Amino acid sequence: MIDKLKTSRHLGPCLCLISVLIMFSAGVGADTYELSNQNSPGSFFLVATDTAGLLGFVGHRHAILANQWAAVLELNLQDLSASRINVTVQTGSWTLDSERAYQLAGIDKAIPPQKDRVATMQRILGPEVLNVEKNPEIVFRSESVDELSLDDNGSSRLILSGGLQLRSDLLPPAPVEVAVIMERRPDKLVFTGSTEVLQSEFGINPFSLAGVVKVADRIRLVWRLEIDTSDFSDSGLSDTGL
């Protein structure tokens, strides 16, 4: 079950292993929710890459799925601009090119051989890319939420603006904007977001094979967060018809 807290409380110890972020105040009327890979199986965080270079067409696209992550959502459904979404992902927790990762990334190709995946994952976790030993976490902290539209079904189109940190040992967080769809369903709230960033803007040089096939500089970050609202009939969520 997802923990629902008052905004003044600290995070529970179950998320301390993943170094959950200090929460921003979301103002009066906000409810705080803790999600993680342990209590929200319908949620996920994914990085999708493409190929580049002279022989990029012979290379593999990659989909990297996070196995350990935590998210803190402070939601004010009456005033979404007063909400915050903060995420922490353990950099050493990724699974590369699994069937589920390919499906979530929309990659309709054969999965690379096991030996190739192992070698690629070693490079991703090593000093060339994520440098797990010096950079244990990937962090996103939202700073503002803008609601662009609201459809007849109650779904909202949002823009989250905030700071993303891929390599804390190299550069401070870089500003990013994340397009998000928030769906209000009878028993849950679903947030689906995506954004594209350049690895080079975070101090990462895309690695290559023999200098002719390399991972493209531009990568796509995709995520989904689900909040089960069926147990929260006494909360502010009930005021919205959920």
C-alpha cells in the first residue's frame, strides 16, 4: 500500500536506502505520497537511446529500466501549480534491454545477445557514462508545475520544470522541462512523463564502438507513476470525484 503522509512529516525509513529527496512545501491543501519500486508495480523509469555515427544503422537501440527508485509527490488537485514531484533513481540498479524495457520504450527489434548486453552495461555503469562509484543517484527535483489544458475526462496536460542531475561528480543539476499527462481514473491517478536531453550537457560523452557506431547524444527519459486512490476516500482526492 502506498503511504499517505501529512506534508510536515519526514519520509519513512523504508525509502532511506534510496536517499529520498527533501520535500518542498506544496502549500495548504496538498497531500504527500511516497512511491517506490516496492509499492507501485505499475510505475517505472526508463532511459531510451538511439545510435549515431557512420555505421549507426547497424548498431542497437537501448532501453534501460530502473529497478530501484523512489518518488515523492506533493499533490494539490485544486491548484496543480502548488504541487511538486521529486524522483531519485539508484544508478547501479538498471536492467538493460529486457523484454519489458523494449516494450515500454516502443522498440520492436530483437534483443541483443547476452554477452553484448553485459559488455554494454559495464560501460554504462563505468566512468565513461554514469560512474556509479562516484555518482550513486540520478535526481530530478521539480520547481514548478504548469497546467496547460484539462480535457472532458479530467486528464490534465502539465509541464514540470526543474533540475535534473545525471552526474553529481561532474556538474550541478541542469534545467529541464518534462511534458506530463495526469489521468484521473476511478481508482487511481496516473502520471506519464517524458523528456529528451543531451548527455553532453551533463558532462557525459556518448561512447562508441570502433569509432563508427556510437550511442546518440540525445536520450529520452520516460516514466510513469501510479497512485492508488481507492483507499483514500477520506482525503482531498474524494473532493475531485475520484
